[in-house]
Amino acid sequence: MTEIASQDERIATESMMTRLMKRPELGAIGGLILVTIFFLTTASPSMFTLAGIMNFLTPAAQLGILGIAAALLMIGGEFDLSIGSMVAFAGMIFGVLVVNLGLPLILAIPLTIAFAAATGAVNGAIVLRTGLPSFIVTLAFLFILRGASLVGLKLFTNGSTQLRGVREAVAGDWLTPIFSGDAFPGLFRWLGDRGIIATLNNGVPSVPGIPVEILWFLGVAGLATFVLLRTAAGNWIFATGGDKTAASNSGVPVRRVKITLFILTALAATLVAIITVIDTGSTDARRGFMKEFEAIIAAVIGGCLLTGGYGSAIGAFFGAIIFGMVTIGLTYTGFDQDWFQVFLGAMLLLAVVFNNAIRKRVTGER
């Protein structure tokens, strides 16, 4: 009888509700719905016009690129608290290459990526060789990279902590539109001419196109989701974060997986650095300040557990959109914008409690 019951349990089908409850991104989707309802009832209607949506998706995209990389690393069982400082450091390297050395983007971008990848690899190697918690190692690199950015900028700008002239240096470069500006301007002009989208008094569309960082955000989210759910590398990431000893005994290259994930977080920070530096035309030592915590919050809201082995790239995607919506949405309401910090902390706490409760309910843990 016991054997028959065991077989029945193995072949039992799950209900749709059970499958949905197992999805890590469930909390983020629910949170996004609640936040949307909140702003629909309290904010100016202009928040949800095409221009308003682009307005809050732009910061969400920049954070989301970092948040998705942080989510992958957290699923793999590690943290990277240096990702915000890496934005400043990579921005400094990139700015020096294009402004001080006059290199074209086709050379400056790969060199910046190489610096960042090497730093990420060092982060991972120290964690693995010393056995120290990644929290401690990357916290140290948070200060190291921020200090290196300050010293480097002062060295190359004769004492200033800001490097200007980037926009002029990359003007006319064929790679610039890939990292800056708006995509599909012709389509948006066509839509404006036919009255499909709003236009200004001179007939120019109020939204000239889709900011390229949003396209990068969508691309990174899609690629990360595909890797996690459809490739062996995704299985390795989950296995490494779940139980690295068991994963190693099963043939998973745990060391390679972890170092690769540290490199990926550095590369995500570099992408955000390049986009923001070209967009603003300058870089400074405070670029990316506090982004390490915001990225982790987006990942946790998206369903990542602090213990590793569980999470979702698409959850971090929605978590970043929630973050961007609240950041910009409060400006469309009568609320004091300082409530943002309160909301952020509350969202983090609720996300952790909700994710743990759902996981225990589904797995039967006590």
C-alpha cells in the first residue's frame, strides 16, 4: 500500500493555482498591480499617458539591468554590493578613454568591458579562494572602486570629480545611437502625424521614440529568462545556489558558474555606466550611488531568496518597474517625495515575508 501511495504521489498532477504559487515572480506581479491601482487613484492622469509611462520606465530600465544581474547572482547564492560603485568606476574608465585618449567607441567600449570583467573576476576569485562571504568581499570593493573613481577622476581632470565633454567626444560615432537617444523616431513621427499619439504645438510628437535603455532592459530580461529556464547554464545557476556541494558532486562547474555571475554583474554595471555617461555627456564619482541596494531590493521584490537557489529574472524585471513607477509616480501626486524611502523599505520587508510564506506553503516546510 505504501508503494502504491508513493507512485500515486509521483504521478499526481498539480493544479494551475499550485503552479502559479510556485512562480517566484508572483509577488512582484501582484505588487505591480497594487502600485498601479494606487497611482491610478491618486496620481495625475498624465502619469499614464505615453510620455508619463516612458518617464518612469527610463529609470526602471537602468535599475532593471542591474537588478536582473543581481538576481542571477543571488540565485547562484552570492551578493555583489560593489555593483553601484562599478557604475562609477566603469564610467570613469569609459570617460577617460573617449575624452582624454580620444578613442572611438568601437575601441573604448571593449576596453571598458575588459576592465569591468577583470574586476568582477577578481571579486569572484577572492570569494572562492578565501571562503569569505561575498557580502564582505564586495562591500570592500564598494569602497575600493568608489575611491578609485574619485582618485582617477581627480588625476585626469586636474582635481575635479566630474569629467565632461563625453557628448562632444562621441558625437557622430556610428555606435552612439545604440547606447543613447531614442529608437524608432520615424515610427513615432508617423504616429504623431496621424494623431495616434500626442504632439506638441509645432507638430512634433511629445514622445520622440523609445529610450534605448528600455530596449536594452527588455533584451537583458529576455536573455536572462531564456538562460535560466531553457539552458543547462540556468540549471547550473539554480543548483549552485541551492546546494553547491551537491551541485559540485553532480558535475556542475560551481567555481566557473560563480565567477561568471560576478563578471555578469560587473558587465551590467558597465552597460548602465556607458548608457548614462553618453546620455548625460559626463561622468562623476557619485554615479551609481546606492544602486547596489536598489538592485538587490528589485531582485528580492522579484522573488529572489537571500539564501540562494530560488528566484526569477522576470521577477526582477517587474521589481524594477515597481521601483521606477514609485520613484517618478510620487511627483504626479500630492505626497511628499520623501515617502519613497518608507515605501521602499516596506516593499522590501513585505516581499521577503511574502516570498518565504509562499515558498513554505508550496513546499510544505514549517
